[in-house]
Amino acid sequence: MEITRIDVFQITYNLHDHKYAWSGGHSVTSFLSNIVKVSTDQGLCGFAEVCPLGSAYMDAYARGVPAGIQEVASVLIGQDPLRIRAINNLMDSVMGGHNYVKAPLDTACWDILGIAAGLPVCTLLGGRYVDDYPLYRAISHGSPEEMAGDVSQYRSEGYRRFQLKVGGEPNDDIERIKTCLKVLGPGDVLVADANTGWLTHQAIRVVNALADKDFYVEAPCPSYEECLAVREHTRLPFILDEVMTGIGPLLRAHRDRAMDVINIKISRVGGLTKALQMRNLCENLGIAMTLEDSWGGDITTTTISHLVGSTRPEFLFTSTDFNSYIDVQVAHDAPRRKGGRLAVPTKPGLGITVDEKKLGKPVLTVQ
């Protein structure tokens, strides 16, 4: 089997809630997503998606994806998509970094492999452990009362895990966390996610002021060293996200006992192949995980579900369903939340049918 063509489509998603805000005054009202189709000489096609959270969040730029893929794709034409490790090695040899560019090409090959083998991707990733799993809901940055109201609303819809967007003025964030904790029920989980928005002294103020509360602290500061300094000042459970870019940072953080949970975003680490390596290592090291991506729609949500479905349940901290936040469906059979949970597809490959009419014309074709 050989890759004969690679197409990149771009599609805009609008948010049902109109705005999504996080630390540093950053916010978005819509997302530009890149959907990649890899075609083969045997008629099999694989799909994948990469959707950065705007251009201010980490090293990813949605409008730059087609240009990056053009750099990589020409060397993939004629290659066997079933040799996924070789595909990754080839991409890494022609482009350093830019994991978000290479991630959809890797994931589309997993889709093709599953279709060719007649097996769901979750089976290929190690075997299905669960048929469905619990989700978290991200709570956009706002006033304490607004955020608590959102928690209550989504709790009524079945969610029991909530990720508060904090990372602002410490006194305000302390009130946001306290107010939201009051509306939780037994067994609910609250994560205060600063998205690297605090300075070290600000983060320490927050964790010290709330030392007697029950919640998780996520990604307080921009650098690993700053996050580690905060970790050393608190006994609250700790999550590292943005600084977890690969196996090297993961091993360093484990050595330093820098976290209790890590967030693995598929496109940030380079696709399913590298996310799988990190997932397996975390299971062996005893580290719980949030498994997700930066953002996306039906294809991203489905891809995440296969990684989650093949993960030992005791190591899954949580995940999310991006396609419930947005207004566009590109696959009618993609998994959708029910009562705060998401099902893992059972059909071969990613197990969804992408409606190419909704994608429009490709912005890039390499063949």
C-alpha cells in the first residue's frame, strides 16, 4: 500500500457559548480547524484533525498547518501508511519540532491501519478497556458567580468533573475557586487550571490560601521550574499540562516528583504514536493522565476516545468532548456525550464517516 495523495481542508467552528476565555486575557469565539485526508493506491483513506486553541496558546498556528504539511507531505507520497513508526521517523527527519503539523498525518495513518486490519484504532493502541468514560467540562474565565452558575448547569447535564479557567488576579481566583467548590456534590472533582497565567508568587498565594480545600492545581506558571517551585509549596494534587511536550519532560517531572497527573494533548506531542508512548510510560510509572487535545470537533473527539478507550481505567484522570462545544458536525456517527460520558467507537479505524461535502475544497493538495 502507498500514499498517493494528501489533502488539507479548513473549517471554522463557532462556540455554542459564544466565547471561551482563559488566563492572560485570552479568548476565542471561533476556531479554525485543519482536517487532513490521506489517500492510498488501494482506495483506503484516513482522516485526522488539528485545531490549535487560537494562535496565543503554545506553539501552534492554525493557518500555518497547510504550509507545514506541504513541507512534510511530499516525502510521504509513495510511502506505506501502515509503517507508522517509519512515517514518524521520516517526518522528524525532514522537519524538526512543529509536532502539531505532523500529528494529523500520523493519526490519519492509524485510521488507515485500522480500516485495513478491520479493527478499531483503540484495539491497535493496546485493546479496549472501557466502552465509555467520564468527561470534564471546561468553565470559561468569568466572575465567581458566573463560573459557579456554569458548574451548576453542566452538573445538571451529568458532568462531575470541572476545569475552572483561572490564572488572573490571585484574590479573584481564590474567590472563583471557593465559590465553585460550594456548588459541587460528593465525588465531584474540581481543577483550577491557570494555563500558565500566574507568576510564581501569585500561584503560591492561591495554593496557600486554599490549602484546606479539595481541588487540583493545573499548570500554574509558564516554565517547568516555576511550576516545580509552586509544587514544593503545596500538598494539593498537582497537574502539569503545557510543559509536558514529550517523553523527556515527562521523565524529568517524574524524577522530580513534580506532578500527580499529566495532561497529554495528542497534537502537542506529535500524534497518536507519540501519545501512545507517553501513555504506556505513564501507566508503568504510576502517573494518572488527562487525555485530550488542544481543541477540535468530531474527528479530534473521536481520536481522543480511542486513546482513552485503550487506557487502563485507573490511570485515566479525565478527558473531554470538544464536539459538544461547537456548532458544526462533520461526522454524523462521531461519539457524542450522554450524561457526562462518551462512548468509544467500535467500527474499524476511527470508526466514523466524514462528510466531505461539509469540508469544502481543500486548501492544499499534495500528490
